[in-house]
Amino acid sequence: AFPDPLFRIHLRAPTRARVPCSRVAMACLLVAPLLAAAMIFRGGLGAVKANAIARFLLAFASSRGMSEAGALAPPPPAETEPRVAGAVALPRPAVASAAPATAPRHARPALLLEIAERMDGAAGDSRGGRGEGYLEGAVGGLPRVEAGLAPILTAQARGPGGRFDGPGVRHALHRYFVREFGWRLSGLDPLGGAWNSSSPSDVAALQRMPAAVRDLVAERLDGPGLEGSDLAVLAWTLKYLIQDETDARLHSAYSLLDLPLDQPVAHDSVQFALNVHMMSHVLKQEMDQLTRDQAVAIYQNMDRVYPSWGETVGFISKTMDAQRVLEGAEPSAAMPFDAALRSLAAVSERYGRWQDRECRDMKGMLLPFEEHGSGRVRLADFYRASLGGQWQFSENLAYLRQLGALDETEPATPRVIIPNYILSFANCVGSTAYNDICCVSECEGLMAHIERSVAGPSAEPAALEDIIAALPSSTSQAGRRADVLLTRRLREIAAQHDDGRVPIHGRLFAQWMHHAYPRECPYPHAAGETKQVSVYDYVRSGKRYAASPEEMSLVA
């Protein structure tokens, strides 16, 4: 049903000091589920053994649950949440005074409350009335988003009043989602264009919100801009909406497979539903366009059309089991739909970085062909690798050129730029109407270190030289100094500015980073010179993306 070429994948203990037994007990209570989940996810133990270890630690904690004064700890509060049949009840640590289920209303950012109110006020909108769930999710989700955004915003240029304008908001949000999850959001990603070519209020995911919410975001951006707290709220909102769309896909998978939503479902059936959900994600196929028999037929051929499918299914299984252990449930027990949604959320958050290992493998395949540490591979060698059995490297000249992965400085000897190729849409796997999951940029990790060190939008050339000298990458060691030409170029960039500093988010510094880290940092083409488009969309536009073996042989 699908053409073959459309697939691109890829308790630290203290020293000898004595520790009171009650503290060890508390550590066991806190660490046991996390430890068991990690052992499942890392593949060290099966779910049954890991869960047994967790239960042993918890039993030890219960038997030692004394205060340092020797008094018995108070019993855990009575459980009020409905339990799934067959789930293992894990004791919970007692606390002197329970924290409120949600943060106090006054502690929440104003924009968060306004969005929730407009969601609830959209009575005539099928997506209205969801403000309460949005706020509940923000209790745990928003602080994590704020922490991930912090180094980006610290180094981001601000406008009047310390606020961020539309292009700045778009730039920060794009980098956050790429850095954290490998997500490239439709409407945020410049796709080769300029940052000011569209507004963050045009992000496709916001279309899941009532019109009143979209108008609110546009008003803020068109006005004085966003404060840092507002920008974090917008990032959380986009993440919430993407997860909401993902949840809707699982609902469709349950419907397609005739699984009930109102009662627990066997573990293996839930696993199959999550696998079908992932299949639709990888193939960019809406499930409401398939019958059950069609979905099963495609599923049975996934190993052929997507070589890493078996490993992907294993990843889903381990993530599910780890999530169940964290929740104190037996991994093999039947699961209600809300538990399946939580497992899906864990899969969604981790999948981008998990699949990125294939991107690193792809880079490793190209490095033996690299020319003189340039981060470039001759097109002839690129195709030679494909003809030799590396199925990934088959893009034709026109598609590579459009992606910005081709260096034609010497027209007779075109070269593929390794990081531009790895990070291009040709190697994204899985997409929705709102985002694509692509390779995680190693350069983003390097930039994160620079941003933390500089703590501002610009820096003195000498300071940058020292930072870079101490900053290793996956292919370069720390302790190296930039060569004379790079040092001179950095000072030339600084000389173009009145303050004699280098803007670290400008295109010129991005070019400099490409030459300092040619295998990790992509070459930044001028806006409009390239256009990122996925293999799916390129083929659907009537173009051929792959070179034939005969065409590759002529070059190789």
C-alpha cells in the first residue's frame, strides 16, 4: 500500500558517612519505582524481575519506616483513586501535610489563566470546555518547560521592556522543541525562510484551540511582545496541543481495533494499539482512512517498509512497562484508557531522542568518506555508499539541492554537507499535521553550552575563543584552539558591531560554528535559498526524490 522509498529513520551513595535508617527507608520509597523503570527501559531486566526488586525495596522501607527519634512513621493515606484489576499496590511515602493537587491560582502566570478561561468560554466550539485539564497538566508540565527554555531565553535578545518580539519568540520556541524532543513544528520551523516570515500565532497546532485563544496569542505578539513567563506558557500550550492530537490518534486506534474505552484492556491489546498508533505516525497515515483489515495488512509488512520497526516496537514495550512500574502497577495487568494515554505520553516524549541513535549511525557511515575534516562527502562517494548497500543515501541532486545539503562550490565535484543532510527533512521519521520528528541537532547541544557560559545575546571574541577551546563534540576533543583564519573571522564579525561583540544567534556566527564544528553544525544558507520538504510531500508534489542505480553509477 505504500511505496518503499518513503521511509527515513533512524543512589549515588555518600562516602563512608553513616546514614540514619529512616533516611535509607525514604530513599527506598522514592527510588524503587524509578530504579525498576530504568532497569526495564535500559533493557537490563525484564519487567517482572524489575517489579520484584521494587517491591523488595518498598517492603524494606515499610519495615524501617521510623523517624530518627524512633517513633513509628504515620500510616500512608487511604487510597482514593480507582485501581485497575490486577495492579500491584505500591506503598506511598507518608507526608506531614499533603501538598495541594494544583498550584495556587495566584501562582499561575496570567496568560495561562486567560487561555484556560477562553477554552472554557468557547461553548459553541467542539474544542471548548477543556480549561481544567489544561491547567492540571500545567502543574507538572510548565516547570519542566521553563527549565528547558531558561538557557535559551537567557541568551536571547530582548526588545523594549525586556520582552520578546514575534521573530524572537518563534526562534526560541523552535530551538526548544528541536533541542528537547527533536520536534519541528509546522509554522515554527523556518524551512529555509526567514524568522520573520510568519508569526508564532500561525503555528498549525494552535488550530486545535478555539478562535478566542488564537486571537489572544496574536494580540500579545502584535502588541508589546511576550515576557519570559508568557513564552513558557506558549511553549507548554503547544506541547499540550501536540499531545492532545497524539491522544486523539490513540482514540482512533482503539476505535479501529474495536477496543473499549470504558473498561481495562489486556496489556497485549494496548501494546498493539500503541504499535498501530506509531505505525500511522511513521507512515503519515490517518487511521480513519483505513479499515481494520487494511491496518492489520500494513502492520504485517512494517518490517519490510521500515527496517527499524522491530526495534521501535521493543522501545514502545519497554517504555510502557517502565511507565506502569512508575505508577505502581503490574506491567502485564490490564490497563484502562487513561493509563494507556499516560504510556503514550511517555513514548511521545522519549521517541525523538531514542530514534536519534539512527541519525548518529548514519553520520558514522558517512564519516569514513569525509574529505579532510571538512564535514563534506563527495557526491560520488555518497552514491558509492548507497550502491554498496547503505540504503539511506539515494537522494537525487535536485532534492539534495533543495534541502540545502549540497555544496556546489566546485560544480564539477558536488559534495554533500554531512550535518545539513543529517538534519534535513529527508531523515525525519514520523509526522502529524502539526510536527515532524527529526534528527536532534548536535550543534544545539554545543550552543546550549555557549549560551550558559555567555548568559547573554553576545560575547567578546576572546571569551568565545576560550569557550570553544574547552568545548568538545562527538568528533573533536577539548583543548584545541581555533586556527588563525577562524580567529581572524571571529574578530571580523565583532568589528561589524559598534560594541565590538559577536551576536551568538546571528547567521555569521552560525557560519563560524559550522567551520569550527563542521561535522556537527549545519551550514546556514541565506533565507530563501533552500526549502525543507519531507520525502512524502516531495513525492506527492509529483517529483522523484531518489536517484536510480543507473544515475548513481554515472556519478560514482
